[in-house]
Amino acid sequence: MIKKLVEAGVHFGHLVSRWCPKMRPYIWGHRNKVHLIDVSKTAIQLEKAAKFLESVAAEGKQILWVGTKKAAQEPIKVAAGKTGMPFVSHRWIGGTLSNNSQVKKSVTKLQHHEDIITKAEQAKNENQMHYTKKEINVYQKLADRLDKNVGGIRTLKWPLGALVVVDVRKEAAAVREAVKVGIPVVALVDTNGDPSQIDYVIPANDDAPRSISFIFDYLCDAITKGLATFKENRALNKEQEKTAKNAKRATDVPLVAMPDDFDEEEKPASKDAKGVSKRAPQRPKQAPRRSQSDR
């Protein structure tokens, strides 16, 4: 594990003059005025973060991947595609976590523009154009711009289980919103980052795509295991519910058929439309005959 981390270049940090003193516990030393990260601590922290994300995925919650710097954009998309989770790779929209109802409006607008473009293409194939070429180009530009900003979070659902961040300095707004809302944060923190607000710190080089990809592959494997566990538990719960329903039906008491010699006087009183109870008419009782001694 440690050898693979070194080969991926995870141990390279920033210049000594640009370090953050709070990262001192994770720094091994420096060479040529460049800090070197302690790879053994990186392995320990990576294992902790992987176990946490596996438990989150096993609960059926979503994990949001965030990385807008150029080196992290492609690894973020690949990781989100493997796990089927939402991601942000172009620009963090303020309020994505703290004011999600407003951000959803942009997602709805994107879906509306895509629907217009799809219908326009279908009408073009059927020779029934309802939009001009200029109008279609305008809608296409609007859809492309919205897709860059909110295309990755169109499947975002609550409750959100965790936030995975690359470079806490670059994504300070995302970390601040997650802390405010109470969402745990897993982050790749370089020697110039502040780990004080991060729940699961992974000290690593966040400027090299190879380093980011290696760590994300390890986290994706853990998340995939968690998703498999969630599917198994859900199938088991459905089977138990089905068995319980069948058992309840079997224990229900069947209705007893009414005998043919059932007396009308024993029938329960029925009610009319006004709710007044009325009984079946009864024969008038005859007075007993008086004997000769009583006369």
C-alpha cells in the first residue's frame, strides 16, 4: 500500500514557505525546500475514510464529489460515474447545500431547455419545425452553460451522507456550507491546507491527477461494497415484509356462514338513511287465556 502511494506521487507537498502549521502532524520532512508528506499516516487516514464512506453507502445515502481545479476535474467525473453519485467539477454554486431549493430551479431550467432541444430535433426529422435555427442555437448555449454548472447535481437527493473534496483551499465555500449544514467532509489536504474543519483528513498531493486518481479508486471500491450491502439489505427487508404479510393472512379468522334457521328476531337492528335504527316487525303477543277458576 505504502509503495503504491509513493509511486503515485502522493507524498509530494508544497514549498516550505507556503505550508500550514496545522498540517505538521502529517509532514515527514522536507527536501529541496519542498515538504514531504508522511505516507504511513496517509495510508491510515485513507483506510478510515474508506470505512466511513462504505458505511454511508450501506445506509443508502448519496455522496457528493467536489473538485473544480483542473487536475481534479477528470478524476471527479470518473469516480462519480463508477459510483453513480452526483458531482461538481466546473464551479461550486453558492447555496448548493444551504439553499438547495433555489439551486433546484436551475436544474429544472436545464431540463426544460434539454426537452425543447429534443422535441425540436424530433420535429426536424418529421419536417415539422416549430423553432428557427437561431432559437435552437440559443437554447443549446443556455443548456450547455447550465450543464457545466449544475449538470452533475441533477440527481442530488437528500439526506446527503458525505462530501468528498479535493483541495480545501479551492473549495472553501463547499466546506463551509457542509460544516454549516452538518454534513461530514472527507478531503484530500495538501501541506498548504487547513484540516481543522475536515472530519476525515487524507494528507496527500492534491495537484497531481495520478495521486488523486489513486486515492479515488480506493474510495470507489469501498463505496461499491457499501452499495452492494445496501441492495442486499433492501432485498432481505422486502422478503421479510412479504413473509410477514403472508403469515398475517394465514392467521386471519375466516367468516362463518349464517345458518338457514336463523330467527328474524335475533337479527341486529338495521339503520335507515337518517341513521335511525329500525327493527323487523314483530307479531303482537296474545293475552293468555283465563281459566274457569279465575273467572
